[in-house]
Amino acid sequence: MFDLVIRRARLPDGSLTDIAISDGKIAALGEVRGEAATEKDLAGQCWLSAGWIDSHVHCYPKSPIYHDEADRIGVATGVTTVVDAGSTGADDIDDFYQITREADTRVHALLNIARTGIVTQNELADMSQIDRVGIRDAIKRLPGFILGIKARMSSSVVGANGIQPLVRAKEIQQENGNLPLMVHIGNNPPDLDEITDLLGSGDIITHCYNGKPNRILTPAGELRASVKRALDRGVRLDVGHGSASFSFEVARVAIAQGILPHTISSDIYCRNRINGPVHSLAHVMSKFFSVGMTLPQIIDCVTLHAAQGLRLHDRGRLEVGLDADLTLFDLKEEPCLFIDSEGQSVAGEKQLIPLAAVVGGEWFITDEGKKHHVVNL
């Protein structure tokens, strides 16, 4: 007997499937026969995908600048896995890990190369903050929790050090099994060309559609040659929307040229969740209908591609034997207004409404699910 069978769920390609879950794993797909302790029939009225992964959040509750609660930005909004992108460094990572053991959402971290994490806005202005031994030891202690490292490479963060923190980050990456490296881009110096020339296959550029002068597009609206070379080498683009790092115009021009993001992430924390322009991962995902992406493309960015980029091999796909992490959602087709980080607004026609999250087979109704009751969840 299965623990749970979800019947007639609508997948992003429009097809219907049943999904059976046992012992926290996907046990069967397709037309499932057999009994279950619990059955839920969605009757084709509810969309379902692998569990959404937000690969850039800030949820260390003790962080003085960027903080939130993992479940508030996780299962309450249909997100089954969140990855904190550098809120903590080697000094606080153990405390963060212990706090996250109480969460229903799966929580991981990208370790800030600065030992204090983001306690100030200029954590890499002092190179002595980069403690290679401390980073190595933290990665050894928490191998399943720490998925990679994070370096924030904008002028306000690095001060007079320019590109040097990234040079050090690449050395640390190589010393620790070539873990994923996420690099924040913003105002220069260092120049984006300097940054991208150091990046290799699997490295992640976050804030890829920011509207600052140091962006991926030239003034003529073409992809910078250095970024094209980086993409050809296997460097990945992550949205990292945030309060100041997403431009509708940059995204529209880039996507029209086929420069799609590998991952869509929110860069969410309490203030941009409550006051916008982020609000939730679903809200950020919904903006991409307005810049030329389809539902399957958008969903891949928070499932398959996110899991691949962060080496979460048991997540991101609907496949027998993988973690039973699922997101159930509605696709509401009605006019809505979206605002980017530049204060520009775009009239949208579609909005993703997360209704429930399933984490390891355990069912959580989202805030929106409690309000909408599209099906009997």
C-alpha cells in the first residue's frame, strides 16, 4: 500500500498523471493502480510539478541586514527547498544549520567566503575576512547542508580590493571539490568582463538581468562578448530578483535574443517580501510570462535546472525513486500589474498561485491554498 496517491494532476505540458508516494519517495507515476493510506484526486483542475527550489534567498533569522524565516518563504509559498545565498560565513554557519533543522522546508546554504557573512554591506573590503581554513572545515562538517560558496562582487562589497576576492574564491572552490560558486554582480568596479573571464563551467552569475551599467548587455542591447564566452564555457545565469537587481527591459531584450536564465530565484528577505517588489518566488516566476517565457520553461528554472546547478540529485524531477517533493499550483489568467527593481511596471496576463507543497511526502497547504480552495486539497 502507498502512503499517498495524487490522481489526475496536470503537469506543465498539460498532460495528466497520477503520482504515488511511499516512505518520502516517488513510488510510481502514470496511471497508478493500488491502494493508499491517503488519496487526493485533483481532477485535472490543479497543476503539479516537482517541488520548487528557490536557489537564492536570505533566511538566517539572526542576520542584521537580510533575514527571514525559512518556512515563511518556503512551504507557505509552495517552495519545497530554499538555498540561502551567503547570509552566513564560517563563523555562523553551524548556528544557521541548527536553526534550520526545525523547518518543514528543506534548507541549504551557499557559504559566504567572508567569515562573518553579510553582517555589513562591505564584507569583502577586508581580505583577512576570507578564512580558507574556516571555510574548508565548515564544508567538511556540513557537506549536505553547504552546497557551494558565494562571493558578492560589486563595488560596495569589495571596496578597494577589486577582483581579488573572486580570485581567492576560485582558489577556495578548487581546494574544496569544485563546489558550485555563485557570484553576485552589481555596480563596478570590478568590471563584469573581469568577473566573467574568471568563471568556469558550473559557476553561477546571479542578478543576471540587473539594470545597472555593469550589466550583461552592451549599451546597444547586445550580449557582452565576455558573457557569451562564459556561457559557452558552461557558466549559468540566475535571476536573483531582489530589491535592486531585476530589470524588465534587460530581461525582455536578453530573452528575445535567446539569453534565457538557467534558474529563476527571488533573493527574498523580509522587507522585499512584505513591501515588494519580490513578494514570493511564485510572484517572481509570474513576471517571466511577460518577457517571453512559457510555463514549462519557467517551471524548469525552479525544478530541473535548479537541482542540476546545485547538485541536488534527488530533486527537481518527477521520477520514481527521487524525493517526493512536489508543488501544486493554479495558473490564473487575468490582468495583473508587476513591478521590477527599477520601479518600472508591466501589465501581465498570467499569475502562478501556489496551493500546496509536498516535502518528502508530507502535505502543506500554502497561504494562497487556504484562500482559494480551487480543489479539495
